[in-house]
Amino acid sequence: MEFKHISVLLKESVDALNVGGGLYADGTMGGGGHSYEILSRSPEAKLIGIDRDADAIAAAVERLAEFDGRFETVHDNFCNIAKILAERGIGEIDGAVLDLGVSSYQLDNAGRGFSYMHDAPLDMRMNRRDALTAARVVNTYSVSELTRIFYEYGEEQWSKRIAEFIVRARGEKPIETTLELAELIKDAIPAKARREGGHPAKRVFQAIRIEVNGELKILEGALKDFADVIKPGGRLAVITFHSLEDRIVKRTFSDLASGCVCPKDFPVCVCGHKPEVRIITKKPVLPTAREQAVNTRSKSAKLRVIEKL
């Protein structure tokens, strides 16, 4: 399947970086949309593109062929940015972008097992070298563990009931495919609740994907590491696609931008804590109505930007 992905908030995120003749990182390279835009802005710009998905890297290399010599790709997780730069003898970069969404290719490629709309083996790994799969989560996690991830990562109000249906069904035979799981979820949710909102399996599939790829566990630390390696005056632009991610980004950016953290009743500051960044986007930047009409998957996107002090 051809790797296709429409980059969301493309112009807004790259505009925010103020790209000049420096070194930038695209921590979630995907098909290379943001990378292409960054390299197009200045003939002096160079880029390190990181992605967990080998298919994404192959597609990006092809797309960026005209910039040969100005970019390097790395098959890794963006949370390892400090190690990635250290291995290359790089101390700081001039800016970075993180697009935290799942690519259209991953969703639409039935074989990857991300979608409740296509029948496929339960997988959901962004990096197919990783050991944990959706099948393992669904077939080995306890009722309490499944309930927790469905509630915390999917904000699913029927979490416990869905978990119980899954455990009961796998007692007869393993749950092996996406449509098997989607049908189980549908059966577990009462008919009246199914008529409200989107597809009944949407929140649970999101939760399993987040668990498989450790998406929220790595995010806060990764954001702080990116802030550490960006030069003063450089910027970090982050695009989120659901409230769980956005809350972590908003909170972490606020922490990085905070000064004194002493208790309020202290007469003078003794912590010596200084702000590390300035928040550029007081409110998140949202896709225009036109972008939402062209790409419906952009509707939930939010862009937040910080600048290193």
C-alpha cells in the first residue's frame, strides 16, 4: 500500500518555527510532510527526521529526495532525542516539530491492525520490532487492567463491561482480529449508548493503541528533553489529536514556563527555579474550517508552541 498522509496544521506549525539556516528535528516524520515544508523554507536548513515506523521512513526518503545531503532519517522513538543527538555529536538544535497523530497510512492499511473498519490481525504497533501487540493486550490483560486502560486512555464509560465481555469471549477462543474485537465491543455497549457519538469501538481502539505504543508514558519526558536540546530562541511545535495528549502537553509546557515553585506562604523564593521556555500559543491553534472540510481527521487537532529562553 502506498504511504499516504495529509499533514495537519502544516503551515501553522512550520511558520511557528521561524525556519532559517539551522538544524531542525521532525520527531514524528511520517510521510515527510513537515520535513519537506521545513527544508523548503531555507536552502540552509538541515533536518533530522525520526520515526518508529520503517514504512514511514522509506516514504519520507523518497519524498525528500530533492533535499539529498540536507537530511538524515533515524528509525527510533522521538523520546530518545537526547541519545540520538549525542550519538551524532550534536549538542543543540534550532527547533523541532512533533505531530502526535496516527498517520492515515497506518489507519487505512488493514494489515497494520489499527482500524476497527478493516479486518486484520490485532497488531497496532507503530514499530513492528516492538514485542507488545494489541493481540497480547486483549488476550492476556486482566479485567482490571483492561478496565483501567479503556477508562484512562479511551475515556470509555463502559470500560468494565467491555473488559468483562472480552475476558469471557477469549475464554472460549483467542480474539485474533480487529473486527472480532469491534463486534465484541459493540455487543458490550448497551444499544441506547451505541446510538450516541461515533463508532462504538473508537475509544477502546484508541486506548489499546496508546497502551501498545506507550504513547502517553513517554510524552512528558520527551517534551522536556526536546526543550533541553533546543537552542535559546528556538521553538518546539507540538500537534495533538485528543484531550489526553493535549492535557499533558499543556501541563508540561506550563511547568517549563513557570518560575518560582516555592509554597505560596514563603516570604522569599528559596528554590531558585527559573522559567526555561516562553509559551507562544496562549490558546492552541486549531485547523481552519477549510482544512477541516478537506481533511476530516484534522478536526480534533491542536497546535501548541514554546520558545526556549
